[in-house]
Amino acid sequence: MTSAHHRRQVLYWRLLARLFDPEEQAALESASVAVVDHLGLPAALLDPSVSVDTVVQRFPHLESEFDGLLTTAADDRDGEVRRAALISKVLLNVFATGSGDVTAGQLTRWQADAGWFERALGAEPGQLRGRSTGAGSGSGGDLTAVLAGIEGELVKRMRLREVLADPRLARQLTPGMSLIEQLLRDKGNLDGVALANAKALIRRFVDEVAEVLRTQVAQAPAGTVDRSVPPRRVFRNLDLDRTIWQNLPKWSPADERLYVDRLYYRHTARRTSPARMIVVVDQSGSMVDSMVNCTILASVFAGLPRVEVHLIAYDTRALDLTPWVHDPFEVLLRTDLGGGNDGPAALAMAQTKITAPADTVLVWISDFYEFDRSQPLFDGIAALHRSGVRFIPVGSVTSSGAQQVNPWFRRRLRELGTPVISGNIRKLVTELKDFIA
């Protein structure tokens, strides 16, 4: 067994020991210091109280080595040991969170270290924690749940009300989904400076997510082509491949020329009739991130021309939030997270807003766990679908697309021809843009 292999093993054994027991193991610590020193790396890599940001600020040449660190392997023995030292730093800072109270500064530092962990996995900072809306699903969804769980636990360990009451500490907070959920749940117990700081954090988060969603909406395909409208005969619409193919019989071998007597153009006109979008969001405790994301998404679509957006939130009662649909911040302040589900109450409210079924899309975001009211809700949905309303059921709207949906509803909706779509927000943006554009 090579000395490089032994050095790498020391670093990984030390990592495992610190993850499961915060107490230092003297032999592993001294051996790890010797390994890091041999590599010419800073001892700060072994100190979990030093953030990755601090390490990179002091040793800028290390920054590029963290990018994609967990996606590529080293190409030599010493490279493997060096990589093990950097990996140990990232994993220890993210997954060894200790116990006891957490300060605003500690939470902010953990969020920054989690960003480096995401960069090491080849993702954007925030992407795997639901802060960026471009994350994928699958195994990435499992990791998203793990990181969200750690962040949520750190937020719970904060003395949040005390932090919010101190403007200096409140400014250190980096708003993420876990923190926003805590603020929304606790807003009724806040007043004065604490409430003002909570509102500022919510507003900041809303603005950041809205900017990302506006970009996604702008980049999404703009609906189906209307072939009943003749194409504009301009150069940019010229279908060169079809023009050549259709005129091939006029190829002259003697002249070595293709004689074209007809040009073909692409159809580009799209549906322009006004559309009504009704977004119904389950605001029960299991759907918090969907509530936040959909509230912001609805406001983005409400800003588009020719689109009339209505927003309904429900738990055991339905709440019409349409008057504030253009301001997701105000919507979120008016919601009360938690409680049970009464889908039929929300459906009854939505039905009053439908005047032209063929020009209406009803987006229903829920896990569809309706206790004993599943059949009445499904019967109402089926009736709307038959009337011509475009019904889009969504299991959840998160960055990862992770979702848990009542199997009974999933099966019945699929049989109805309206399967529950992936909760990935990009998929929902595309579906909606296709309908209204």
C-alpha cells in the first residue's frame, strides 16, 4: 500500500470521526496536520470553524480547485491526497453542524459553505437548496431534501425573534426557503423592529426569486404555431431546407445549378387570444415551498399582456388573493401556513371565476391528500375538464421537482387524461407559456 494511499486514508478516517463525534481524536488530528503540511496546504482546511470563504480569501489559488471537486478524480497519487483534503473541508463544514443555539452569523456561514459544496458538485450555489430554480430531479432531489433538512434544523436552533430584533444581526441573515418558512409561520408573533426586519427579508427573497422566474418565463417556448395564419414572406422566415428539397426536380446537371421557382417560409404566428389563468395553491404545512414559488410565479404571469391571473390559497378554507396577485410579498403576508385540506371549497371559489372554459387554464398545486373529501374534489375536477377548461395538476413546485402525491389521485387524474406533471418549476413555466402565448 503506497504512502499516498495511507495519507488519503488518514484524512478520510479523520473526516468520518469528526462527522460522528465532534471531539477531536488526537492521533488522527496530528496525522492529518502532517499530511496537509506535506502537501503545502493551509492548516485552516482542517478547522471546521473556518469557512471555505475565508480559506479562499486567504489562499485565492485554491478557489478553482473547489469547482467540480466531487465530479472529477485526480490523475496522480499526490493529487488524490490533495483532493481528499479539499473534499474533507467541504463535507465537514456542511454536514458537521454541532448542537445548541445557532447565531445569524453561523447560519450565513453554513449557507456560504453549502454553496461551495454545490460548486464542488458542479452546480450553482443555491441550486441544490431550492434557491435557484434550475435544479434537476432524481438523485439531486434526494440531496436537496438533505440540505434543506440541515438548513431547516439550523433555522429552528436560532433564537430568531432575538436576531430579528437586532438590525445588525438581521442584516447577516441570508434568506432561503427554510428561513422564509419560519418567518411566515412566526409573523403573527412579531412586532416593531423584528417585524420590519422579517418583512425586509421576505421582500428580498421574493425579489430574488421573481427575477429568476421572469428570466425563465421569457426564455420558455412561446406557445404553438397557428398554421391558419399565412407566414410572413421575409428572409428570416425562409425555410431553406424545404425550399431546396421541393425544388430538387429542377436541378440542371449540365449547368450544375438548382433553378428555384418557389420559396417556402416557416409559419411563426402564434395564438394571441386572451387567456385566464386560475392558480389554486394548497397552503397546508407540507406545501410551503410550493406556496411561495407559485405565489411569485403567478405575479410574473400577471405582468404579461393578455393574461388575467387569479390566485386562490386554501387549507380548511379558501382565500381569494387575486387583488394582490401582482405583489407576492403582500400575498405571503396574508397567508396562514398549516392546517388541513378542503379542496372542494377552493374548487367552488375557482368555478365562480370561469366564464370561457376554452380560454381558461386551472393550475392546481397540491399533494392531493384530502382526507375524506377526495371523491367530491375529483368529481368537480372531472366536470371542469369536460367543460373545456385546461386542468394542470402539479404535485409540488420546487427547484428539485421532488413531490409526494396521493396515489389514488395520481391514478385517477392520469385516467382522466390530466396526469400530474413533474413539480419542477421549469416544466410548469413551459406548460403555462404554451397555453397563454
